[in-house]
Amino acid sequence: RRGDVEGSIESFNMAEKAEKNLRPYLWQRGLSYYYADLFQEGSDQFKIDVSVNPLDTEEVVWDIACQLRLEKGDLTKVSKMSLPKGKTDRRRIMATIYTLFRGDGATEHDLLVAGQSGSKSDEFYSLYYLGLYCEARGETSKAEMYLRQSILTDYGRGSNDYMTSCAKVHCKLRGWV
């Protein structure tokens, strides 16, 4: 939450060293790897996480984001994990985020509309993940616009949700705030 990405990675590594069985549950370390531009390490962490929590849409999405950064935004070169057949995330907004990142039919416009027509958290999550999606594809100016908007939403300003902190750190690290 303070933006000390390297320090957070060190803390997660120390926790794993103390408790080896913790590794598949360190999804936050995957986020830190992304923000440290350690995209292969981030992808590896998210794959391990999904092995114990196969219904976690966000870990699938973050893995795709890491791989997109490695592949210079080329989705055709990304090995995309999937949710188990017939399963979905309980959060409706995540279905649109998931299909956007996987290239399964949702568009940026679809996600923007879904966020505007949902809850306050849906608005935040749609803008946050639109920013991540655009950044991963190399569209920096659009990423900045979406991410800055995400932290200005009611949810982005008022929630203690871990991901709102990530959005703020994202903008800070990129020099957008």
C-alpha cells in the first residue's frame, strides 16, 4: 500500500521461506512482480495460485497481463489459462473482464458499460482492469486515463480494498499522480 514493491517481494519471499506450503497462496506477490516488471515471475506465481484456486478469475487475468507484457501486447502469443468448464466468478463484472483479457468476445466498450451499469465497486474494477489491459497491450495513454479514473471513483477513494491500493500504487509508480 506504500508502494514499496521490492520490499513487498522480499517480505513474501521471507514468508515463503518460513512456510513452504504458503507459495500457492501468495497472489499478492504476483502483483508485486508485475509492478517490479518481473513478468515471468508474476506469471509463474499466478499459475501456481490457480493450481489451488482454479475459480479465481483475477489470477487468470493477471497471468494474461504478465504474459502480454512479455509478448509486447500480442495476445496470439499468450498461453491463456481458463476457468473450469461451466464455472464463473461470482462477481458479474469479472466475467466481462475475463472475456476481454482472454480475447473471447468482450470489448473495452463492453467493460466500460458494465462498470457504469453496476455497483460502485464494478465501476472501479472496470476502469482498473481496462487500465491494466491497455497497459499490457502497450497503450499507455489509455492505460493512464482508465487507471486515473479508477482511483477517482467513489469506491477507489473510499474503499480499503487491496485492489484500490494497487490502483493507487500503479498510478504512483508510473508517475500518473
